[in-house]
Amino acid sequence: MAAAHEHLTDSADEAPIPFRQAVEALRTARLRPEIEIDPTPAPKRLAPFAYALEAAVVEHGAGPDGEDKDLADGRLVLLHNPAGDDAWHGTFRVVTLARAELEPEMGADPLLPEVSWSWLTGALDARSVRYAAPSGTVTRAGSYYFGGLAAREPATQIEIRASWTPAEGPGGVPDMAAHLSAWCDLLCQVAGLPPAAVDTAPRGGVVPLPQRRGAQPR
């Protein structure tokens, strides 16, 4: 992974210590081996300080010609306003996107939006992550093919956009390694991979949907 400070804000040298420590926690977090993650340019107008990561869940050698196959991908942005933000109820905010292609029968499940949101909250709870003011949307879209593309199977895409305020720990620094791990658990969930073992049992239940075809336990 590239050095974190390459993609802070233009005033990276002036970034507050809590923000720098939170970014360092993102850089050094230990994640599932299926996750490939890298820094990406962060938005500059949402907060005085921002840092962004993009990630993909990769199944190696799963493509038709033995190439790697992306099962899901997404983006996580850490925002920081030292003066606080009334809408955030804190000085930090996490903004995320997770998306994947699902099997048609899974995408047709009427409970998919509610279940998908429970994947997010369940992933945070399973990591004992403390957070407040969660909000977001779950969008699903179906693609059907005709004419010269009629041989292709219908496809369903899911997109989960969410944000929440991470609780601040000692020195005003949130445990961003835990937040990142929980978000990566969500990515793996929408990718159809089995849950990873975590040290802390979840406080809330997560409703499962059928596992996607082609996603095998590792």
C-alpha cells in the first residue's frame, strides 16, 4: 500500500494528530487475505481533512481463463473536522460504498434491502465497534440482455452506501482499524464469502441470504 500521507489533503502537514493517528490505523490494519486495498484521492470539500481507500474482494484464479476475479468492491472515506459537525455528532465521520453483483435468485429476495443493511450493522457489532448516527441506502438494479446479448444471464447488482460517526477513544482518536475491518467484513458478505472468525461475538443477529454460487469457503 502506498504511504498514507500521499492522499491526505493539500494541508497534510497541518493535519491534527488525532487524524494522523486514525489514518495510520487504517494503513496498518490486518485484513482478510481476500481483500486488496489501496489509498485513493480523497474528496476535498466534505471536511477540512479527508483520507480515502478503495478495496476489492478478489478470488484468485476464478476467471474463465484463470485470471483473478473481483467479487465485490468499494470505497471508504474518513472525514475529520476538528471543530466538530452538528450533523455528525462528533469530529470524525466514515463514509462508505460497497457493491457487488448477485445471483438473480438472491437479488429477487424481497428482504434483500433490510438484510443488506443488517450486514453492515452486524459487521460493526461483531467487531465491537462503537459508532453513532448511522445512515445510508441500499440500491439493487437488475440487468436483462436482448438481441446480440441474449445469451447472457440476467444480472443483479447491489450497492450499499452508508455513513456513521466513529466513537472517539483516548486522545480523541477512533479505532479506525476496527472500523475498516468491519467494513471489509461487509464487502466479503456481499461478495458471498463465509464470515471470518472474530474475537468478539456479535451483539446483534445478522440475517443470512443464500451464498452466491462460485464463492467457496476458504
